[in-house]
Amino acid sequence: MSYRSVFKPDLFAGQNIIVTGGGSGIGRCTAHELASLGARVVLVGRKQAKLDAVAAEIEEDGGQAIGFACDIRDEEVVKATVAEIYKAVEVVHGLVNNAGVGWGAPLEEFPEIGWDKVMDTNVKGVFFLIQQLLPLLKASGTPEDPARVINIGSIDGIVTPTFNNISYGPSKAAVHHLTRVLAANLV
């Protein structure tokens, strides 16, 4: 599979950019796009086999990618994974927080496990991954060209969704506001 970007091919040359949820969907497409623009993509996701497959696709297209299995809901796992990422790349120029989950069930039956899984992945995981990556992000940035963090939200965090995915919209609204709070703290 060959990806061709409409942007300058070396836009991110020499940069290491992490993409969470990089094993499928939007994360996979984002990883391919960044790699086509010269970035070395660091894929983070729950399933190593999926990450390895995406890394292989990127390398077949002439890009660079490496994958790290990580359940971002677990702060200790995040810390260990960030340590492994540091060993592999030493600096991180950007982070795309794309990993996200939903849980569908009627309001009357919505389980606590579903609520926790969505909030822990979509909000808690985003925060603690950023927190743990701050030293790597700060090490790569300059005042003129700072490292960047992109948090993927959802329209469901702005408008009321039509599906019985009770915790998803509030989790994405939290991501939107967390992004504003972090932006004010990381300038």
C-alpha cells in the first residue's frame, strides 16, 4: 500500500513522532501520513502484532516505524513504555494522542466497567502519557520550534451523540478541555 501526501515530503524529516492507537483506523492512517512526510513514527497500541504489521507497511513504502505495545490505561505500563521509547529514539518531537474506545449499552444497563474503560483510555491515558513524555518532548523542542501534542477529540464531545455510547461523548469533551488546560500550562 502506498501513501502519498499533498504536503512537502520532508516536512518532518529527522523527527520522531508518536501515534497512539497506531495499529488501526485513524491512527494507522496518521502514522502512514507522518511517515510519508519523513517522520520516524513510533506506534503505540495494545496489540504488538497490529503495530508490527503497520510498521512493516510503512517500511515497505520507504518510511521508518517502530511499535510498542502499551495499555495507556495503566500508568505503570505507560512509564515502562516511555522508558523503552526513550531507549529507542531519545527525543520525541511530537505526540498524536489518537487511541480511544467506546462502549455501547442502554443508559439503564450501562456498566461501570464500560464507563471506566472509556474514561481511563480516552482521558486518563492521554494525560499520563503526556505527563510521562514531557522530558522527551521538552528535550526536542526549542522556543522557535517546540515539540507538539495533538489530542484527537470527537464531535461527540461537542454535540449529543445519537448512539447509546453514554461515556464516549463526556470522555471526548474532557479531552477537549484537558487540551485547553494543558495548552495554558505548557506554553
